[in-house]
Amino acid sequence: MSRHRIALAGAMTAALLLVTGPGTAAAPVVPTVNGAADAGAPAASVPRTLDMVTVFQTGPLTAAVQAAALAAAADVDAPAVVGRGFTAVLTRVRRGSTVIQVQEAPGWGFPMAVTALPITAIGAVMGRVNSGIIAQGQVVMGQTSAGIRGAQAGDTLDLVSPSGVARTFTIGRIAPDAEVGGTEIVMSTQQADLLGATIPTRVLIYGPADRAALQTALLARGVYGNSKARVRTTWDAPDPDETLGMAETKAVMGEFDFNYAAITNSGWVAMSAVWKAQYLPTRDTYPTGIKAMCNVTMKGDLRAALTDVVNAGLGGLIDVANVNSAGGCGTGSVRYARITQSLGSISRHSWGQPIDMNTTTNVQGGTPHMDCRIVRIFRKHNFAWGGNFLTSDGMHFEWVGQERDTLQYPSKYCPNLPPAATQGTVRPAPSRATFFVEDGGSGE
């Protein structure tokens, strides 16, 4: 799984960017996937009362957690499936003989968030229209992602998996983001197998099972309380530290392609110089003396947050020298991690979207030591905080474009203070519409 906490992502309205690759390099011919998938059972429409629960971890799902989650679902007779979320690389979009979007050069491509589920689960949680199309061997693309690249139903996508397998898929439908849970591409697990993306990342439990009974079963099976796993439900309260999905990030911060074929063990590779010049043009100085290369979309909010930190007398709690040497926003390159040969994720630092501060006292995976007053100031200025990620990341503040300082949520670290009567007007959308936005991305 690509993100790390129980949460509901904030839905935001953003202008869609029509992006084409700066080059016209020809992509290699790859096999086309258009055969029918084995549905196994009739697809179902989406009931209004349908609940969803997902159990996930950082990276691949372990056999023990998978077995425990499936057993808990069986305890209460709830349907459950094993699914996958990963980043694939898009090299070309075609409409017949016309190229709509293309990679900059051979070995380059655009990162895409992919959600793969068995056909029966797609029908249950996303509707039988979508599952019927996917059962015919096509894929479904979310509306925001389609708008970014100017894609429409009938276009073909050339995708490359983290393992290097390339396949061509036909877009069978452009679906509203809310139908597909905010992800970019939905396919069946059989189609993901053809890409070589075989690693499980979630157990998805769905249906009208009794909520309390299901949570009791998850507790009894050791899923709740497991520090290495998280449970997210469609009835969770809005979480101030949920972040944006990849499609939303691209819609407001632009979409780049990157040299995926040149990835080293460090994961950092070259990105589009055109995108970088537009969105990460300079390393700027901010209040407190921080110098960082940040996305132009979030610079104003970062400056406002740090101004408030200084005005509150808290500027001395930020280790500026550490931020300038070991933290910051972006580097002007892309971090694409092949977690395994069939599971990849892309860091939001590639966009210059988060800023890391006080890295030595807030090591990833350790207990956060960031002052909670600073955390709440950043939430006020449209940032989520990484201290409550599944793998805690107290150094990490990620721009989300929404005020988050008044959401009342049982955060383990730095919960928000009770809001004033005039506050709290901005809230994330219901989780059903954003249930799969975590696929394919990583805050680190």
C-alpha cells in the first residue's frame, strides 16, 4: 500500500491540465490486453449502504496480516478479497493512429496510480458498469486523470510495471472519480498479473456486515492493535493528516515524466526539464531562513505557515541548518521506489509537495518530537503532518490545499484542539469517494 494511515483524503476542485510529453519518441510495440477476464460471479451494482474496510501495511501485505484479515471477514460472513495498489509507468496514449500523450524519450514515462481488484469486488464497490467493462479486458480511468492527458474511452494506454513488463490496455470507460475511489486506473487482478504486478497490498472487506461485529473480529484476530498494519473504513471520521491522491496532486501540481529505466538503488532519477522549469524553478528563502526547492503551487501556504511560526515565537524550534542540509521539499529529480519487482511507489517529494524539517529528531519510524503548536499551524495553512502515518514521519509536512487544523480525530500524536464556533468549515469529502487514493504514492 502506498500510504500509511487510517484516513480520508480531502476532495478538492482543481483545473485539469492537458499535458503532452515534450517529445515524440516512438514507444516500443507491446502486447495488447483485450481479452475477457473471468468474473467468477455476476457483478453487482453499488448499494448506497455498502460499507468498505481495507487492511493494509507499508509496502507488501504480509501473509500473517492477510490471513488474519480474511479470517475476521469470514467470522462475520462478510465478502473479502485480496487487492493490489501500485505505480505503473505510462509511456503513450493513442487514439487510433494519433498519439495523444507520449513519453519524452525511450525509457521515460508518466507515473500512474493503479488499483487492481478481483472482478466481483469491482462490481460490488465500484458498480457493475465498471466491472463489466473490466471483465471484457479493458480498464477504467478516473475522470481527473483522463482530463489531465486528454484521454477518452477507446484510447489505448501503453503501461510498464515496476518489473519492466509492458502491455497495452484499452480504456473502456472514463468514470467519475467518486466511483473509482479517487484512483487513476482500475483493472482486475488478472490484468495486473499480465503486467507482472502480483504483490498483494490490501485485504478489502465489503458488504452490509455488522460494523461492530466486524471490528470485534478484527480485534480478536489481532489486526487492530498491530503496529505494522492499519484498518481504514468508510465510516471513519475525517483525518487531518490524510494526503492527496496522485490524480489530485497532478491536477494542481502538474504531471511530469521521468527516466524510469535509469533507476538506481537510491531511487532518484531525472525528471522532465520542462515540468521542472514550470513547477520547481528555484530554491527560495522562507521565514526562519529555510531555503528549499518547493512546488510553486504550495509556496504561498508554506511562507504563511512559517510566518505564523515566527510570529508565535516558535521559530527557534525549527532546526534551519538541518532543513537546509538534510530536509526541504524537492531535489529537481524523481524518487520512484521499486519496493519489489512488482510493486512500486513514487514519493510526493518528486513534486516538491512536502517539506521535511528537524530530520534528526523526527526519524522515520520513530516517535515524533515535532512541537504540536507547529503541527497545528501547518495544518491551518493547508498541510497534513506525517507524524501519524503508519510509518511515523514526524519531519514531514505535506501540502493538501485544505485547512486541517479543526478536524476532530483521535490522532495518536498532536490531535487538533477543539475548534472555535466559526472554524471548521472545510472538511474532506466522504471516504467512499477517496477510498483508493493512497494507491501508487508515498509521502517519503
